[in-house]
Amino acid sequence: MNTNSTHTAPLQILIIEDNHSLAANIFDYLEACGHIPDAAPDGNSGLNLAIQNHYDAIILDWMLPRMDGISVLRKLREEHGCLIPIIILTAKNQLEGKLLSFENGADDYLVKPIALPELEIRLRVLVRRAQTNAPAGRTLRVHDLNYNLDSLEVARGPRLLTLSGTLRNILELLMRESPKTVRRDRIEDLIWGENVPEGDLLRSYMHLLRRAIDQNGVDKLLHTVTGVGYRLGRASQ
């Protein structure tokens, strides 16, 4: 199979498609191209996977059970701050459908029946474009929490957070290691080196960080691993 993908990094791609045969064909083709596909058979489970895991791109069918593709698209963009490329698949070829897709945040649009080589090429182009437009790889992202290392701006979805330099340093470490647990002594070494103060001052810092990123009833991202340290990520990770 000549896919032109053998010299590029594999992409992690989520396929949200209720047609089992089509989903299987896309899955097998992308896997043969060297990519790492994942799949969901309905809109609700697809949305959950998209917000719980890291993907480089999403293939999203328009007509889905449990939640239609446009609703999934809208929730990802507006409620979860998802910025990764999304391609809409649909049997609709009307201009209105294309406009609705793009207005709600789609990056591309393919009408069924689709040509798998074209789909794979479009995915690679969209991901490459997204990486090129990113600030030189200087943005860390965990779920809807974003930290721009150049501007030092931290945002949870659309909400900008005000953090001290120490809290930003802790956050950067946790984001780089997410979803793994970071031991207390490693965080303390980052802040104080060999001069760790008496008492549990780290607990106070983590309380401030948790209050900043997990306020207003949003999904909790900062978790205490009792007796070990702290972990940044969704509860199910």
C-alpha cells in the first residue's frame, strides 16, 4: 500500500461513526498507514472519548445515534475548548450543510462515499497545519486547560487564570507529566531545591492551584494521590 505516510509521525485519530462497516474500513486503513486509530459508535461515547484522551484529529460523522455530529462538534469547541482538527463525514452535499459544519468549528468536510487515501491525506494536512499555526510547540494542553509557555497565559476553556510564577512552574510540571502522578518530593525540589521549608507549605500551593483551575463546577483536573503526590487529568484517566 502506497500511503506516503511511512516517513511521518503516526497520528492518534478518533473515528466517531455508527456505520460499523465504514468505521472498520477507516480504522483498518489508518492502522495500515501507521496511525493509531480509536473508534466510537455514537455521539455520546465519541464525545466522552474526545474529552478524556489525546487525539491529533477526529473524524466525525454527521448522523449519529445518541448525539448528532454537529452537537458533538459544538460541545467540543464551545464547552471543552477543543482545538484539534475535525473532519465531518456526511451523505449531505448541500451548501447549507457545509456552512453549518464550518460555522460550528469543523476544519474540513467530506461527502460519502469517501476515498480512504484522500481522507488520510486530508488528516495529515490538517494536523500539519495545526502544528504549524501553534506557537512553535510552546502550548501545553490537558483537557481544556491550556498553558502558553511564550505568553505565560493559562486558560481553562475560555476563562483566563491568574497564577503566580511558582504556581505556573508547578502547573507546567504536572501538565508535562499528565496523566501520570508526580511525586511530592519532585515538586518540592522544583520549588525549593534542597532548602525545603518545614511544615506542609506544598499543600498550600496545591490548594491555590486547585482553586484556580477547578472552580465554578467544572470537571476536576487536579487530584491528590494520597501518600504519593499529585496528578493532573480527568478523573477517569
